[in-house]
Amino acid sequence: MLKNYEKSDDKTIFSDVVPGSTYYNEIRFLYDNGYIDKNNSVFGADNPITLGEVAIIMCRVLGYDVYAIENGGNISSYYSVAVSNDIIRI
């Protein structure tokens, strides 16, 4: 889907996600649009994604992050917002 994502350069955004790596375009899209944390040096591309990380990304993508931030901006607030808005079902 994002294989043709146009970016201004092919910079290394995380030490484990370099240009040409399997998910570079997708992770770069999320990075460029502020959907993932830019303060880390490692993305953890080989690690399983946690439910909390899914909640954060989905809230940001769908515009619900404002509500999570109002409730503390931590993982549990993102998770609560995601569950209460049927973004994640438990």
C-alpha cells in the first residue's frame, strides 16, 4: 500500500529501520505523520507489537489522541479511549 510513499529523503529514522528494510516505507509514513514516537533511537521492528502500542497508534491515526492526552497521555489512557470508542475490543 505505501510502497510508493513519497518522502523527501531516505534517512535512517531508527537504527533498526534503515532505507530498504522490509517495513521502511510504512514505518516512515507513521513517523513522518507523527503517529509513532520520534524520541526513540530503536523502533523494535523485530519485536511483537503490544496492545498498548496498537492503542496509541490507532488513537493517533483516527484522531482520538486528544482525548487520551486529556486523560493523562499514558498507555492506559490511550487504551481506555481505544476501548471506549470501539477501536479495540476486549
